[in-house]
Amino acid sequence: MSKICDKCGLPKELCVCEIIAKEKEKIKISTTRRRFGKITTLVEGISKDVNGKKIMKDLKAKLACGGTMKGNIIELQGDHKAKVKDVLIKMGFSADQIEMG
């Protein structure tokens, strides 16, 4: 017997909560300069309805960089602004939702 989603009431295999949450996201991509002149790419605006850790893991793998998640902000080592947008679009986010800062 499959488990039932608490939000939509469908079985976990058919759950559409994450897809709906991806459509409502407003994501901001920016860079900041850290200690010793290192550049970090920040991805903000990913809500708790979407699996942020999975998104972070996929971004790190596809961009071949290190990173972490602090709260709802994903921090990636290096300047990856343009590449992050392309990867997020391939993950199912709309280009209209992604703002470059």
C-alpha cells in the first residue's frame, strides 16, 4: 500500500505538490564576493515545498563545484550565474520566474 501525500491527498507516486510549487517559485540568482576575493553564487527563493537539498545536489554535480544550503539560500562556490539559470530551467522552473541580480 502506497503512502498518501498530506497536501494533495494523492498517492506519493502521483503527487503533484512539487510541480505546483515549482510553478509558483520566484528565484533570484546573484553573486557576492567573500573573504580573500572569492566569488560565491547565491540562489534565493526556493521554498520548503520543493526539495532544496536535491536541487543543491544537482546544481553542484552539473556545475562541478562545491556548495552548501543555509536556510532557503543555496551557496555555490564560483561565478555560475548564467549556468545556474540554464540548469534550473532544465529542472522544470520557468525562465520567467528566474531573476538575475
